[in-house]
Amino acid sequence: MTQRILSNNTFLFNLNSFYQLMKPRVMSLVIFTCVVGLIAAPVKVDFITSVLSLSAVALGAGSAGALNMWYEADLDSLMKRTCLRPIPTGKVSKNQALIFGLVTSFISVIALYYFSNFLSALMLTLTIFFYLVIYTMWLKKLTAQNIVIGGAAGAFPPIIGWTIATGNITLEPILYFLIIFFWTPSHFWALSIYKTEDYDNANIPMLPVVAGIKTTKINIFVYGLILFAISLTPYFFGYLGFIYFFTSLVLGIYYVYLCYKLLKETVDENKFAKKIFIYSILYLFLIFITILIDGII
């Protein structure tokens, strides 16, 4: 009996380790924005097909996270923020992570093609490739603009959701893509300000490391302004109504205000950087919730 209990505990422990390998917090954001793209599309998909297709997207997002952790295992061990991930702690080996990531990515793409269509499967493949090869393997250690270009990987999900429903891509999901794309730099640069030592130790050329805090603050403010303008475009193109316009206006003004406060702050920069990082998550969640609400009403 005791041996069986220990065996069950070990199984659950290993299962949880592989689950953590898939970056569940990132995966949840991917699924959420993908759901918004799916529901916002003019073509309605039946519940079973939606669940199966979204499950495939979730698996694909998780596989990208696993492959990212496989490739960056050595870097993760050098950073306080990531040193407790499954590979640095020895809960999962690099080979296990690689095999798991490759198998789940293959299954996710094939499943999405089967349950949905070729275009959505192609977009999922592009997302995984962009995150692993373009961002993780190429840009991350090459340039301080890594998160600007590489951020496209996290912006594809609304388009994937849209293609699941329609089988095509129009301007509307591209605008949702652009919201996430221009949200990403300020979000991650705010994090990198109060985690500069981590990135420096790992020799990752994040903007504060190579250009300094002042330049980073200017860039955060500029991208905050761009995001504010981009966030209003779905209203001006007639895709969403006044509820979305008012909400995005209020949320965006406060976002720009925080970025401006950080720009002018000289004493406690970490405090305002943390505020921007935390608020940016809430901001994106509320923006996409409002897209759903406005579309339903």
C-alpha cells in the first residue's frame, strides 16, 4: 500500500513538472486571446469543435514553452526569476523536455488541422517556429530589440482563433494582433528594469542592460503611446462600438500615465516599473474582455 502511494505521488509530481514545463501562465494568456479571436469572428463554430481546436492550440503553446525551456536551460539556471523551473531543478532532463516539446508540437498542429483547417494549423506552426527559432534561438541573445520582434509570437493567437472560425484572415484580427504586439515591449521592458541584474548575469542583451535605464524608460513611454493609438483602431474601423472605445480610452490613458511617471521618476524606478508590469497584464485582460462584451452586445 505504501509503495503504491509513493508511486502515485511520484507520478503526480512528474506530471506537474511537465505541466510547469509548458509555461501555464503564458499558455493561459494564449488561450484567452485565441478564444477572443474565435468568438469575435463572424462565423460561429460548434462547441465541440471549438473545445478540441482550442485544446490543440493550448498544447501547441505549451510545446513552444517546453522547447524554450529546453534551449534556455543553462540561462534559466543563472537567473533568480527562472532558476526554479523544472530543468534547472532537475525535475525534468533536457532530453525529456526536447522530446516532450517536439512530440506535443507535432500532435498539436496535426490535431488543429484535423479539427479545424489548414490555415489555422499553419498559423500555429508559425507561432511555435517564431517563438522557438526566431525569438529564442536567434534574437534573444543577438539584439536588445529581441522582445519587439520576437513579441509577434505571442500576438498570433487572436488570428489563430479567427482562422479556426473563418479559414481566412481579415483586418480585424490583425488589429487584435497589433494590440498585443505593441503591448509586449513595454510589458517586458518594465520587468527587465527591476530584473536587470538577472539579465546581466545571464548575458541577455535586454534594453536596460545594453542601453541603460533612461533609454529603456523612454522606449516604454513611446510604446505606451503607440499602444494607446493602436488600441483605439478597432473602434475607428467600425469593428467595435462605444463600450470598447470608452474602456480602451480609460485603460490606455492610465497606462500612458504610468509610463510617463516612470519616465520622470529618478528615485524609485523599480516601484513604477513593477506597477507597469502588473497593470499591463490587467490591461490586456480587460481590453480583450471588452472586445468580447462589445461584440456580444
